Amino acid sequence: MSNKLVQYANKENKPLVFIDGKNDKVLNTSFIYQNSTKAGEVAGRLLYNTIDDDGIYIALTLVEKSEFQGNQKERELGFKNFLISKNPNLKIHSVVHTIDAKLEENKILDNLLSLKTKKGVFVTNSRSYIFAKFLSDKSYNNVKILGFDLNKKNIDYLKEERIQYLINQKPELQGYQSLMKIFQKITQDQTVSLNIDIPVEIIIKENLQDSNDIL
């Protein structure tokens, strides 16, 4: 469907904007999105400042079967690149888990979380609450969580300090900017750029009330 839309927009010389993702293979198209690699680097810095060189790091992707993982993979890449730049000897683990299976059944994750050392877990999408709930039912210690998006379940665990950080992708701003920029381009100025990189906003318990992007 998206390929047909791109073809139609190119044929009719219409501006086309994709939201919440970028694909450099799609030509003559604009993107309003948060840079996934940069977001992963921010995640790496935040957890590194918490865990330092003394623990292990886990990039956890919670997906439905056959779900596209483009953004998640880019975030994980940024996360790993930042940590390696700080210390090439850091232990960084990748875990992909389908949400139709119980986390309790994931032996790789269980073995990592059972280690006595500190653990920093980067949940690469909006499902941090699934992992936070899993932790609250278990006896794992010294685990810090960073994830994405201000959905209600994530916020509840942020308030309880079971999630330490959330990265806000500002979905309302993305939608607003796409409509505004297209309007400006059509009615006012053809030189208006439709490409916008949404800043990486870090949400913690103390500044949650200042955000207008709660979903």
C-alpha cells in the first residue's frame, strides 16, 4: 500500500510525508520522525551513567510474531555503539521475545537477570510495562529499565519507579508538524522542508507532570 502511495505522489507531484520512521530507500519523500539511532545512543548514555562498567546491559525487544523491527534494530545499534565507545569490554546482550509467550519461559533472559551484578535493560519499543510487570512478580535485583512512549501502563510503572526512564517520541507533535508543514508548502512556500527530526525527550518521574504527550 505504501509503495502505491509513493508512486501516486510522485506521478501527481504531491508532497508526501511519512511519520515515525525513515526509509532512505524511498525517494522523493519526506519524513517526520525521531532518529532511532540517536535515541539508542541516549538510552546507552542514561543506563551507562547508572550501571557504569560494573554490570551487564540487555537490549530487549518485545514483539508480536512477524512484526517489523526496523526502528527497534536501529535503536539497539545506537545503544550498542554508544556503550562500546565507552568500554569495548562491556557485556551487551540482545534478546528478542515474542509477547505471545511468557517471559518466564525465556531461559536466556532468566539466566541474565539471575546474575548478581547490576543490570541495565533497554526495552526498544513501547512495551516496557510488560517487562516491568514481569520484574515486579519476580525476585530479580539491581535491574534498571529504560523504554519508549508515554502510554498509561508505562507511566504507572514510571511513577512506581519500576521503570527509571522513558523516551518520548512526541506523537502529537509529529502529527501536527506533518499537517502544518504540508499546509505551508502547498499554500505559502514551496521551499519549506518537510523533513523534521523530532528531539529525543527524556521523561523521568520528576518531570512527568510537565509533559503534554501522555497517550
